Amino acid sequence: MKLVLPIAGVGMRLRPFSFSKPKAFVQIGGSRGVDHILNKIGASLPKKTPICLITGYKSVQIKDYLEKHYSEDFALGYVEQTPAGYQGDVPFFGGLGQAILLSKEWYENTPDVPTDKSKEDYCLVFLSDMIPVKDYQFILDALDDPNVDGVLGTMIVSPEKTQFYGIVETDEDNIIHSMVEKPKHTTSTQAISGVYAFKAKTMKRLYAILDQQYQAHLQAIKEGKKKKIEFQFTPGLQQLVEEGFKIKSEPFMDGILDFGRPEALLQANRILLEAHNAHLKGSIKKIEDSVITSPCAIGKNSQIIRSVIGPFVSIGKNCTIEDCNLENIVIGDNCTLQRIISKMSIIGDNVKIDSIIKDNITLGDNSFLLEL
């Protein structure tokens, strides 16, 4: 079993939170996004399962964090996706297709670990801004079918939202026969969710397809036939299907959460807290004269004083919350909130707020909001 996690993107939709950290490091449901993802995938895999992280934006920060927290759980490998260019001082990258193609050499030269023989030659590719409510195990179980070459995790969306997603169309056995990017008309409601599992023969062919398509992509740019730098992944999957590979759609029936936008983050936070029946956790420093309504998650060494907290509140580590009334709010690490009444707010790391009554606050890392 091998894992590939593209984590290079800037996360423009998550500004201001991604100014100072990768989008996967945003706090949600009591943990960083990347913690939810790696803990869920690691729960059913042997220690030292090899994982390739395709890094780019904030790559040093990513490596330092993962080496500190996950070096005992995974055999960590890294490939860097260099920027394709810059908009001002903000880098942009060559797309998901290029990111996955960059993992080819790592995949071919990295030994697997002893594991369940049926899953020994599997590769799971998963994105860094999509969190399954439960886990990924059913995707791997579906790949056990000897008649299946690959599995795409999908999510069911409402018919009016299909135009915003990559949509798969399947036969009666849920085998994909076509993929359409943001279709104007479709009878399918199965949207690609950013989780892909392949057997070894499929992965080998996929790399070859991506390589061929990428060279054609670069040539088209050189000849002025194409202006868009981003190299997509979906056309490679479509070619697999056209060549006769049996790729199955498996919906995340319990949900998979896209937290790549601020407006989606609070909803995802609420769902995760409910699903995990979250309550006080960690070594909390102090709770004094306060009311906590679950589900809530409060991080290590935080203190709550004369406050009403919850429901659906996620508070990071080393925070001080004093004389506050907070509901449906996400707060990062090392924050100090005093005399605050707020709902539906997202607060980054290292933030100080004093004497504010306001809903829908959005503050990035290292911010101050004080009454003058």
C-alpha cells in the first residue's frame, strides 16, 4: 500500500488563513485539517506505510510539522512541485495532474511494507482539503473486487449543483463510463470528491497517460494553442476509462467535507464535531465559572473563564477565553479572547480580540481586534 497526498496549493479560497500556513493546516473540528486526514487514513494501515507528499507552498512548514507529528506513523517522502509562475508575489502551480505525475519516480522506487496481501499493490491518492466524515476504508475494500481496476470516491450533490463539479456517469454496476467537467446537462449526481484508489497495473498505466498528456499540454502552450498553465488530472482518468480499465464510483455516503472555502469551513466543523460526538479533550488548563455545551473541542493547555461556550465550538491549543459567549465558531492556537460575544466566526492562530460584540468575524493569523 502506498499513499500520495498532493499538498502544494496556495489555498487562495482560504485567504486570509492561508497567508501564513498551508490550507491543510487550518483548524477544524478540534484538529488541523491535515491531522484529520492522516489520522483517518492511518487508522487502518500498518506503521510506516509509505506516503509521498507533493509539496510546494510553505513546504518547509509542512515538512517540519509532519516530521514532528507523523514520522512514527508513516514513511514520509517528499517531492516538490515548483511554481509555474507568480501573480504578484503569490505562486501558482501546474495543477493536480502535474502534481501526481511528479510522484512517479517515488512510486516506482519506494518499497512497500508488509501488509494485507490483497492490498499490497494498492495506491491511494487523496487531496488535502477534503475530510471524510468517517474514513477511507470502504474505498480500499471496494478495490478488493478482482473485476475492478480502480475506485473513485464520489459525493452525491443536488442536481442544481452538478454544474460546479466534475461528474461521473456510471452503468448499473457503478462502473464509470464517462467523466464530465462542470456539465450543463447530466442525469448523474455523483461528483468527484478527490479520493482515488488504483491497483498497480492501473497506476503504472495512469503515470504513462499523464506523462503523454503533459508533454502534449506543454507543446500546446509552446505553440500558443493553450494559455492555461494548469494541467488537469481528470483527462487522464477519462483515458483510463476509454482504454477499458474498470474504474468504480464509490460514494462517501456518510459525507466528505470540502473545507477549502471559509463559508464551507464552519459547516464542516459542525459536522465533524457532531459525527465524533466531540467534547472536552486534551489536558485543559482551567475551566472556571463557565458553561460548555457539547459538541465542542477544546485543545491542550487552554483555559475557559466566566464564559458560555458552544455548541459547535472548536478551540485550539494554548488559548485563553475569558468573559465570552461563543457559538458555532472555530478558533486556532495561541489565541486570547476577552469580552467577546460572537457566532459564525473563524479565528486564525495567534489572534487577540478584546471587547467586541459581532457575528461573522473572519480574522487571519497574528491579528488584533481591540476596542479603542
